[in-house]
Amino acid sequence: MIEVTRLNGKKYWINPHQIESMEQNPDLTLTLLSGKKVVVSDTPEEVVNKVVEYRRRIGIWNQEL
């Protein structure tokens, strides 16, 4: 799971494998495979970095090289 911050400042954890897309307008909206949308205050770069770090931590990164 990766930690993101909702607009109200509360922490929220998302399974990064469920993120289908991200759209910034101006806040970042994560669309999950279920169709649920989560609006967060994190930047796209922060979310991508968190996903990359998560995948490295669980060992998936090595399988993709």
C-alpha cells in the first residue's frame, strides 16, 4: 500500500496495483480499476515515486528490468 493525502489532510492508503490512471485538474484524481475516484493533494511525481519505491520494496522491480 502507498500513502496519499486527501484534500482534507487525512492520510489514505491505496493499493498501487489498482491505480488505472491519474489526472491533474488542478488537484490530482486517481482512478482505480474499480472505477472509484480518489482526489489527493499529492503531486503526480510524488505518487509515481511512491509506486516505484513500493514496487522496489516488494521485489517486483527486479522482475521488470
